[in-house]
Amino acid sequence: MGQEVLLVNPWLALTPGDDPAERIRQVGRAHERFLAGERRPPTMRPVVAESWARSAAHIRADATAPIDLADDDLEAYRSAHPLSRVMPIFRDLLGGLAEDGDHILAVCDEHGRLLWVEGHPATLRGAASMNFVPGARWDEAHAGTNAPGTALAVDHALQIFATEHFSHPAQRWTCAAAPVHDPGTGRLLGAIDVTGGDHLANPHSLALVRATALAAEAYLRGVGPLPQRPQVAALGRDEARLAVGGKPVRLGRRHSELLVLLTVHPEGRTGDQLGFDLYGDDVNPVTVRAELSRLRRILGPELLDSRPYRLRTGVETDLGTVARLLDTGRTAEALDAYPGPLLPASDAPGIVRLRRRLDDRLRAAILGSGDRRLVQTWLNRPWGGDDLEMWEAYAGLMPRDPVAARRVAALTREYACNVSATWP
């Protein structure tokens, strides 16, 4: 008889027989080594180690989640959010846990903004010390590894246990979260989360939040299609294409740049920040205000807020789709969804940064995949034909291909001549 194999669920924080206290110490030591420069502690769950790497690219381990929305802005935003329809289901299935004094029920949108945080007042006060409050931004880029934020990043239900949290202020908590989708389109709407003590690190809590998310999706399926969100296409085109309610809205170059910048900053931007993103140090505040005023007339006050400038509702973007696919390691799908660089004719500093960041991420994923077909696809696209590094990778994968060898040699000579011509 063969040896019995124990199948371990990678989304659960603890495996059968684990000592929670020892696991906290073990992961805490791994966290310290990671912060000291060890990139992939061998004792870590892959989903947590990968999340730490993503988090470290954005924040420090002592960071506290920022507040994005408050007061009337928060109330208006969450009352219009699709998940407001299923809050009775969340409260019915998970409200008992929130009322027992040891747990918190939290719901966030697709950007990781907490919309509802409910529970016993004493427990809520403890969570408030790390800004786990309505309106706070708990995606990985702002709060590090945590159950709702990481569930959004990987689009899967999971637990995050104690010292698995990237940010030190969150490490005394354990949480289980599951993403919630629009059943009609598959679009990510947000996540449902239960936060509490170490005792939450059991299979039942994960099963409960997952079942609650499925119940919410089933309800949304029954009430009919959700209102269509505005959609922005800005990859591979010089002017963005905006569709609101299925109707196209014509945008010029500057308004395209402004709209893209606002989509990647859902927390909002001041006029000065947008001016720097558009013009760099040569910013003219009067020009920026005029452009924003014209954009507001095009979009309407129901879509664009001021003080700070931000979009009042979530917007689907093609660059966001590519980034989410890369976040979950779906490189081939990301390449399929990438029709070209972001607003390629734009020289606005903020757009140039976004363009380079997305291109670099996609190129790195393709090169790291070692997949000949993905490299070849990139090279066959209009923007990839002169990519020397990608041709070198392709030549390495296809050493007998004379076309690849000749192309590498030609591009090497061409780039060497260009460097020589510009050398002072």
C-alpha cells in the first residue's frame, strides 16, 4: 500500500496539528528575515510570501491604512455601491459573529476601501487603533498583507493569521475573507471579511465567509443585472475611449490623461497634484483648473467630484484589467488583454510613469515565464519588434533560429551606433 498523502489547503492559515503560538513565533521570525532582505522565507505559505513581496514594493511594515472617504462622501459612496444590496445577507449570516464581542464584520469595495465595519463597540475600538474603520483603504498597496486586501489581489477566499500580516499594527488580528463578484459579468465588487482573534484560523471561518459570498452572488443574480459601470480604454490608443451607460463619450488628449490619472487614484488628487502629473515643474494652475472644469462638464457632477478631484463611482479600465491579471500570475491572459502602451503619444509625466510601470511589469512577467510563445507574441506586436532584451530571450529559447540571431546582431549594432552618436 502506498504512503498516504495529506492534501493541505493553501488558503487555510494552519494545517492540522499546528500549534498556533509556535506558528506565530515562526512566522514572526520569517517576517523579520524578510524585512532584513531575505526575499522568500521557506517556511511561509506561497500566497503570503508573494503578498509580502507585493506589499513591500509600496509600504513600510509600520504603515497604517489611510482614510479615503469620510462622513457624507462615505455615506453617498456606499449607499450607491452594489454591495449595499446584500448587506442584509451579510448581517444575517455573519452578524452573530460580530455581535459576540470577539469578531468584526467588514465589507470593502474592489479597491479595498472599507465600506462597513460592524461589531461590539470594544472590539471596534481595538480595530480603530490600526485604522480598520469605514472609509479606510485596506488593499495591499496601502495596508499590506491582510485578508480582504489579499483576497482582492488573488481573487480567492483565504485566511491571514496573526504575524502573516505585513504591517505590524495588524499582527495581533486574524481574519478570513472572500471576494464577491457581479454574477452577470464576473466583475469583482469587493470582499466580505471576518476579523478577530487567533481562534479564527480554522476551516469553519473560511467556509463561512465563502458561503456568505456565494449567497450574496446568488441574490444579485436573482435581482437582475447591476448598473453598468463607466468603462475606459486607454491602452494602444492616443485618446482614451470612455463609455458611460454603454454610450461613448469623446475625449481629447488632455482629458484622456486626466481621466486615466483619476482612475488610478480613487482616493482623489488635488489640482496641484494633477497639474504636476500633467505638466511636471512647468505646471500652470490656471490651465489645470480650466481643463478640470471642462472635464467636469463632459463627465457631469454625478461622476466627477472636486476637493479633491475624484471619480464618484468605480470605473473599469483596460490597464486595471492587465494589472489584475499580472497580480494573479495570469501572464498569457494579461498579454492578450494588452493592445499596446498606455496613451503612447502622451508625454505627461504621470502618464509616462504609469506606462513604463505597466510595460515593465508585463515584460518582466513574459521574460520570467520562459514561454517561447509569449515572447514570440510580444515580438510580433508593433511595439515589440525592436525589443533587444526580448529578442535575446527568444534567441536563448530558440538557439537554432537564424532569424533570431540575425535580429539580435542587428539591434545590438543599431543601439551601439545610437549610443556612440549621442556620447558627448
